[in-house]
Amino acid sequence: MVKKRIIVLDDEPLIAILMKEIIEEDPELEIGQITSKKTEFLSAIETVCFDAAIVDISVGGREGGIELLESTKGKSVPPPFIMLSAHDEIHYALKCLQAGARAYINKRYICTDIVTCVKKVLDGQLFVSGDRGESILRQYSKSTSPAIEYL
């Protein structure tokens, strides 16, 4: 079985190590690379095939991860982005999804939700952690549904 490869961009080494330990408990998943540098991350996703990317929303500034996500649009096919943050979902999840992320996970849910999150994204689904996750996904779905005009 070929494992799904994930790249992690986070400037907190302990969080990255924790995610690696949890994710690699699943026999279908592996962390292919961990970096704390945006330039190294961009170079890696252009030269190596990753199945998903976990990106800290605050890397390189308050919304550096969102800026990074937006900068990958139109380039070679980037892996689906999972945005990671210490900020509550209500503040950033919708913004991240609208920018093109496939998931948003709060750092306090890493231990319980990171594997579920990754697997849903790899399966083509969206994911938002927390009690308001489903509500945020419904709101996102409504905002992206085309308007129906009746003639």
C-alpha cells in the first residue's frame, strides 16, 4: 500500500512533531516533510508530489498562511490545503475556505481530529473542527452555491 504523503508548514516545532506522531499512527498516512519556512514549502510542493498540505495560518505573519494559499493559485497543481490555527474557527475558517483551503482545524483539536480531517480532505470533502464546524460548512456551501434565477 502506498501511503498518502503530507507536508507540514508550521513555525512551532512541538506542534509539527505532535502532528507527525498522531498522523503516522495511521498506516495509510505519512508526513513527507516538515518545514517552518514558506520558501522551502513552496519549493517542495513544486518539486515533490504531496497529497495534502497542513499550513499554520500565522506562519510568516498573522495571516501568512492564507497569503501563501492564495499565492499558489494558478501555479502547478498544489496539494489541498488544511489550515491550522490557534484562532477559533468562527474567526478564520470561512475566510480560509473562501481562499481555497479544504479544511480548517484549530490546534486544540489536533489530538482528536487531525487524522479525520486529513482523511476527509484526501477523500475530496471539506472539514472544519469544533462545535461550529458543521454550521460554518453550511454557511460556506450557501456562499458558493450558484444563484438560481427563475424566468
